[in-house]
Amino acid sequence: MFKEIFKNIFKSRKLLSPEETSLLEEELEILQKEIEIREKQVHKFKTLILEDPDNIDRYKKRKKVHTNLLKIQKKRLNEIEIILLDK
């Protein structure tokens, strides 16, 4: 919620160069694709946990790895979106 309000009231100071902007936008696209892939992986592990109880520990560990990476990537994605407001 705060992020949306901030985006609406923020006045750009034009601090980013075009090169920095393009690099950040590329990183943003890459992160969005990676997040999408990781979310699919987490979903896959959730279904595998239900379908194959024999290997539940392995699936939970892999799911946890992907979930942690998702948190990190989403945090970076939000940071980039805020930075790009200043272009």
C-alpha cells in the first residue's frame, strides 16, 4: 500500500542517466522472468509434496530454497521499481 502511494506522489528528480535506466530496466525484466519461473517451481513442489509423500523432506528443502530466493528477488524488484521512478 505504501509503495503505491509513494509512486503516486513521488516527483522525479531526473537523477538517472539513460544508461543506468536501461540497465535497471533490463535487470527488471530478467527478475520478472526469474520470479515467474521460481513461482512455478514452488507450485510444482507443493503438488509433489502432496502426491509423493516418500520424498517429502527433499521436496520441502527444495521448496524452501526457491521460496527464499523468491523473497530476495521480489525485494530487489521493488527496489528497482522505486529507483526507476527517478528517471
